[in-house]
Amino acid sequence: MKKLNPLLIGLSAIMLGVSPWIINAAPYESTMGLVQKIFYFHFPSAILFLVAALICGVASAIFLFGKKASADGWAIAAAELGLVFGTLTLVTGPLWARKAWGVWWVWDPRLTSSLLLWMIFCAYLLLRKYGGPGSDKLGAGMALFGMANVPFIYVSVNVWRTLHPQTSVVPTLPTDMGIPLWFCFAAFTMLFMALLNLRARLEHQRARVEALYLAEDEA
Amino acid sequence: MIASFFRVAWHVMRKDLTVEVRSKEVLLTTLFFAVSVVLVFSFAIVREGRAPDDVAAGILWVAVSFSGTLAMGRTFERERYNDTLRALLLAPADRPAIYAGKLLGLLVLLALVEIVLVPLVGLLFNAPILAFPGRLAALLALGTLGFAAVGTLFAAMLVRVRSRDTLLPVLLYPITIPVMIAGVRGTAALFQATPDLAMAQFWIGLLVFWDAIFITLALWTFEPVMTE
Amino acid sequence: MNNDFETLSVVDLARYYGRRKALAQVNFTCRAGEIIGLLGPNGAGKSTLLNILATLISPSRGRVEYGARTAAEGGAEVRGRIGMLGHDLFLYPELTARENLVFFARLYGLTDVEAAAQASLARAGLADRGDDLVAGFSRGMRQRVALERALLHEPRLVLLDEPFTGLDQASTAALVERLRERQQAGCILVIATHDLDVADGLLSRAIYLKNGRIVGSDDDSRGLSERYRLAIQ
């Protein structure tokens, strides 16, 4: 697993470096033109954001109920990555919105749901940081609630927004758009996996150092 | 087993209500705070003596949410005072039952606050609160239940944390947004000029689901999260 | 299944808070009818140890055995055999003494709660003050109610955290009397205290704690102040 990380990072760095050309080669979308190409970064970010939420929730459950201490490292790593990819999603989204519809923010159901989930990640990380001793357990409890909310956030925000008319932004994908999308998706996913591994490993090693320190002057 | 759960929850609730009836401190301060919230929002929103449409529902639920958070913090502050929370955890009683007891006590308190708040909002904004009393009561009951269920757990979790006063709303609000959306939109559907009963029904249904899932989750996580 | 136990064993106990060792390598055993004193300076870990014995804090390492079972195995039943008088007394000031006792009696599943509460009030010498709010009691009176609250369910293991703090002569004597009576009844009593004069002559055994470790223990309960000084220095 450890050996894989430099490979993943290297590969994703190369792919991301090359991506502008591949994206440039993709055809323009009919209604929105050039701006639509943010989609190739926006979509993978959004998906990985949700994946991070899932991982954080599952790891928190394992930590709290399965009592596996190492699960906590994965939970915090996933939360931090969720924050990063969520920020990416929430920045690329408004950039797109500005050019496509002329406003920075619209209460688009998906954007709003993402904002809520992003805030839950922020709250989780604030709790971990300022919660004092024992905040790993408290954070795990809170993360469970956050993740259990995901379907509800989706449903309630969607219904909330359909009361007012809204331009839809779901393009259907012809193959020559599919290629750059999956290319960027692969690049982002590899980056995500590598970062998750590294961050979780950092957390596990921190715990090991602490255990060694504590065992130091035992008989 | 089930009987002892309800027995313990009932006694914890009774104890909380006895304490509250003696001092009435939390009830009165929460009530006053809720009324202040309604007024502050009214001044912020009312223009030329008229409130924009649909605003009554929003203001009602914001007041419930803000004052509820305050009440939660205060009821657990009481348990911190003489470390009685420790005594409760020490007893051979089912820990989730203690959570349930505290939740019930909080619900009674918030119900009393809402009994004052709803007519007030109806009065100030000419909202038709008596048009569909059953559905309105259901929305309020289910929404308050969901909000209080998560809040009670979080307030208990934070009892030993130093920045608990600021962390409670930070944690609580993002998680209970679906409840807020359901509550506000459902109430608005009932208050609007041509009431949308189907919509209100939908939101009530959503709240039932949300409450069921999150109360179960809270009962499961109370014990692991409270043991140091 | 018998929930009662005759011995309390602490095996290789440690408790860490991050990098701070609140307790480390704590080992001792005690039996029914013993009064164990936990002595040591502030911050030695006495309260932490008491809380672990009460099952309120879980150890980072090692275990506590109540008879043959640990806290995890025993669960709620083990808690039912433990009574604790905390430093903060665990009483609701807004309730009367009787109401406090009745509430906890109910939590502990006692059958005749009113009678139990009345008996406790009598033993505390507060039968006539039973319906007054605890908020109006002096420290000594609260202490007596709190002690009876801890003993309502006739626990096997009685844990006391600094019970002699702020008590006058009469109250101290009454407390010592009650503790001796419990000792005769076969309880295991563990007392964390600073008050060496009172502890002198009361304890079966003294355990000296410093910086989370046991630095000495002995069975001779006389000349405690001198031996404390020797052990802790």
C-alpha cells in the first residue's frame, strides 16, 4: 500500500498537468460554450466529496462501535479531504454559475446540498480541534449524524428548490466529452486515494509515537 | 427490560420538570429570548408596516431553533453543576434511558414555549394558525422532536468540553437543516393564501422518517459517546 | 448470577490523556472489610483512580476486577454494587433532601423508595430537615445526605473522594462512625484524602500515590503523617 502512494501521486500529477490539453480537445457544449469545461474538474471533485463523506461516516461507525482505534485515522483523513474537495466543488460551482447565468450563487439544489455537507465537515473539524480530550469519540458520534443526513439533505433541498423554476444543468454526454471527463476523473481519484492514504498513515504514526512515548519508562 | 427503560426515563423527566417548576429559570428566559428573536426578525424584515409573504413560517422556526439551542445548553449545565451527570451515569440504569428522560423534559419545555410563540407569530403576521391546527401541531411536534433529539445528544456530549456554548450551535445547525427546511416549508404550505396540503403532508412524512432514524441513532450512540 | 463480589483487584492499570500519564502501573488488591486510603499530593491521580474504580472512566491499559469480572463484563450489574461520594457531592440543590434520595432510590431500582429515603434521612440525622431544599444546607449537612445517597442501595464497594473536606469535628466523627459501621458490614471502602489526622487510625491500609504511580503502601495505620512524608518525598 505504501509503495503505491508515490506512484499514484506521480501519475495524477502528470495527468492533471496534461488535462488542459485534453479538455481543450473536447468539443464545446452547445448552450454554454467554453465555460462548460469547468465541468471536467467540478464533477470529479463533487463525486469525491461525497465519497469522502461516506468514508468518514463508515470509519466513524467502526471507531465508535467496533472500537478499532485505527479507524479514527481514516475518519479524520477523509474529513480533511472532504473539506478540500468540497471547497474545490464550491469554488468551481459559482465560477461556472457566474459565467453561465450571470450570478455567483444560485440556490441550486446540488450546490446548496454541497454547501450543507461542507459545513458539516467544518463543524466536525472544529470539534476535533477545540473539543479537548476525548474529542475523537465526540467527533465520531457527530460524523455519524452528519453522514446519516446525506440522503435527507438531498431530498429536502431538492424538493425545496423545485417550488421555484430553475434552469437545469445536466448535459447528456457524447463520447468525445466522455473521454476528458473520465480522464480527469481518474486523475482526481488517484490523487484522492494517495492523499487519503498519506493522511491516515500520518495519523496512525502519530498514535504510534504517542504509544511509544507512553511505554517508554514502563518496566 | 423495556419497562425499566421507560421507568428510568420517566423518573429522569419528572426530576427535570420538578427542578424546572421550582425555579422556572430556563422556561422564562427561553420564552423571553424566543419572543425577542421574533421581534428582532420582524424589525429586520418588515418594511413600511408590511411583512413580505411567507415570512411568518420562517420566523417561527428560527425562533424555535435559536431558543431551543439555548434551553438545551442550560438543562445540561444543571447536570454539570454538582457533577450529577456522573451520578446518573454511575447508576445501574440503562444509559439510553437517561438520554430519553432528558429529551422528554426538554420537549415539555419547548412545547410550553411554542404554545406562546405560535399565537404570537399568528398575531403579528396575520398567519392563519387555526386553519389546519392538526397538521400545524404535527409539524411543530415532529420538527421540535427531531431538533431536540439531536441537540440533547450533542449537549450531553459537550458537557465536559470547554467551548461547549459555541460548539453546540456549530454542530447542531448544519445537522438539523433538513428539519428546518421541512418545518418551514411545511408551515409555509399551510399558511399560504391557497394552502398546499399535499406539500405539508410530504414534509410531515419526511420528518417522521428523519425523527425515526435520528432518534434511533442517538439511542445507539449515547452510551459509547458518553463513556470517557 | 451473583452480582456481588468480595475482592477488588487492580491489575497493571494505566490511564493516559494524550501524552500525560495520569496513572501508570497501578496494582493492588483489597477485600471485603478493608478501608483503603489513597494518599498523595494534588494531581497524583487519586480522583482519576477513583473514577476508574467507579467505571466512569475506562483505563488505557490494564483492568479492574470486581470479584471475577471486569467492568465491561459486568456492565450495569457491577455499577449496582458500587456507591460513590464524589468531591462535588452529586446532589440536586433545587430538590429537597428527601426528593434527592427518592430519585436516586428509584434509579437504583429499590422497591420501597419512601421507606428507604426516610431511613437514610434518619441515619444522617436530618429526619426533620428532609423536606428542605438542599441548596439551603451547610456543607456538612449536604455531605451527610450525599453519603446516604451513595449508600442507599447498600453497595459492596464504597468510593469516597476527599470526604473530610470542610467538615467540623462533630461531622467528621459522625462520618468516621458511619464508615466503620460499613466496614463491619463487609464493604470495601476506598478513600482518597488529604486529611491524615482523621485517616490515621481509620485505615486498614494506605496507598501512596505520586505523579500517577504508587510510591509505597503499608498496613500500619499509626503515625500516618510521618510515613506519608517519608513516602512522598
